[in-house]
Amino acid sequence: MAYASELALKLVPYTAGEQPKDRKIIKLNTNENPYPPSPEVEKAIAGLVPQLRLYPDMEATGVREAIADYLGLTPDKVFCGNGSDEVLAFAFAAFFAGKQVISPDISYSFYPVYASLFGAKLTQVPLREDFTVDVAAMQKDHPIVLANPNAPTSLALQNSSLRELAIHTRSHGEILLVDEAYAEFARENAVSLLEEFDNLLIVRTFSKSHGLAGMRVGFAVGSPELIGYLRRVRDSFNSYPLDRLAQAAAEAAMRDSGYMRKQCEKIIDSRDWAIRKLRENGVTVLDSQTNFLFVKADETDASGIQKSLREAGILVRHFKAGRLNPYLRISIGTQEEMEQVVDKLLSLIRK
Ligand code: PMP
């Protein structure tokens, strides 16, 4: 006999990358932005303390309007939540609970956790040998969830493939959920497909491109019908997922899209520099469209290299699972941090 429910006992929770207190560490393990958010954020949240006695706007109207303006949509197509993790959780509850749902076998590792929490049966379709999504094999007459660009592989599907998946899911009366956490670092994104597909839901976050991981703001864009289902789930769980500080910060960051794009371009430049440098030295790195690299650091198991990097004060992520074992996921830091990590990595790989 345990105090816990059967549900709680059978959960296998997600393991997040560690958040060390040591400031000297080069932290490249959770795909955070190495640069601070827009200076407009600080101005927006300064002076808000007296207002904290009041509950925030349930609908996060200002943030939704800013997102809608940036993406060329109307605010009724936008939903905000406490990080995209929460938005994804609401989407699993709204669209997948009690159903079968298709996902690549290698993708964001929170999907299986949400599936088990909400009683969905997740069918995982193996990525191809080269880690690309097998688009034909994903078409199994059920709703689909995928991260695009994918994590931790950093590879992206083209819109033509997403279109094929949207058509297939629509023909079965199901949704296509595209997790675009890394969209601002990619060549394409699926927003232009929203006009054509009322069964397409795109989830994004302020954590990576806007440098606001500590604020916990994510959002979904899709048809008003889909947004309405997310609101039903939210209002059955927590009416106020975004506090006042988060709303002010996110609205200011979204309105300052020039600053955000500039930081993303810097990250993309450092990323492409690191890829070139590693490849010149014979290291296999996948073609990243994200703010992280997926690097083959060992023939069989990169955990030793991860450990050595850690001893050198550099945190990166290793996934101990089958095909991922030889690889490390390395978030893009500042150019200076990337130079240090590339140097260290090359010295360890060559040993
Ligand atoms: N989706 C993907 C693919 C991610 O890698 C992450 C970051 N761990 C998230 C969603 C969640 O981001 P957040 O909750 O910070 O918005």
C-alpha cells in the first residue's frame, strides 16, 4: 500500500539538465540563450511590484497581441502558457488523451511523459539511419506530434513534408502538433501553413530565442477552434498560468523582435563556425537548424567525453539511449565559450 495514486506510481518523470550554482561553469546543457533578453524587458517589469497584489490577465492579452503582430495572425489564434512544456501538456490533454499518437522515436523526451500522464498511447516511429524523420512511416491514421527542428538531433523537416503530414492527419480528423521551440534558428517554419490547415497547432517558447527561460512563457498558434480546446484544459487546471511579470516581460521581448533576431543571428554565426571547425577536424556534426549541436564524440559511448568536459568546467548533455549514445548535445554559447568548448572537445576526441 502506498499513499500515492496508481497514476503517480506509474509515471516516469522527465529528467531536465542540471542547473549548477557554480557561476564559473560554461553551461551548454539546456539550450538556454547565452545572451540576456531585450533591455525593454527590464523596463517593462520595473515598477510592477505594487500591481502584484492583483491576479494577472487570464488571457495574457498583451502578449497574445504582440505574438499575433509578429507572426501576422489574429490574437484569437494565440494561446499562452507557463513555458511551452505546459502548453504541450495542455495539448496532450486536449487532443491526445485516450488516443493513439504518433511521434518519432528520437524526439523531445517529454512527449512520452505527457502521453503516460494523460493516458495517450505514444507510437514511436524510428528515425532513419541518418536521423531524419521517416515522413511516410509517420502516416498511420493517428494524430502526430513532432519537434521541428527536432531535439536532440538538431535536424529540420521542410515545410513540404509538414504539409504532407498535415494533409494526412486532417483526412483522419486529427491534428498535427509541431513543436517549434527552435524555429528562430531554422531556415523555415510552419506558420505559413496555418492559413491552409485548421488542424495544425504550432507550439513555441520564449526560452530559447528570446532569452527568457527563467520567465517560463510558451505559446501555441493555431485555428480558433484548437485554441478554444487548449483554453478549456487550462481553465480546468490553472486559470492564471502567466503571472504579471512574465506577461510584461514576454510582451516587451516579443515587441523588440529586432533585438531578438540580432541575438539569434549571433548564435547562428557561432553555431556555423563551430560546425565548420569540428568538421574540418574530422568530427561528425549534424546539420543544425537549432541553438545546439549534435556531435558524434565517440564511436560507441560519449559519456566519458561528457565527464571529461565536466571536469574542465563545461556542461553538455548526453542521452544514454541506443543510437544516441555516441553523441553529445552541446548548446550554442557565446563565441568565446564555443571556442573553448571546441578546443577542449577536439583535444579529448583526438586522445
Ligand atoms: N520543446 C522542445 C523541443 C524543447 O527542447 C524544450 C526545452 N527543453 C521545450 C519544448 C520546453 O521549453 P520551455 O518549457 O522552456 O518553453
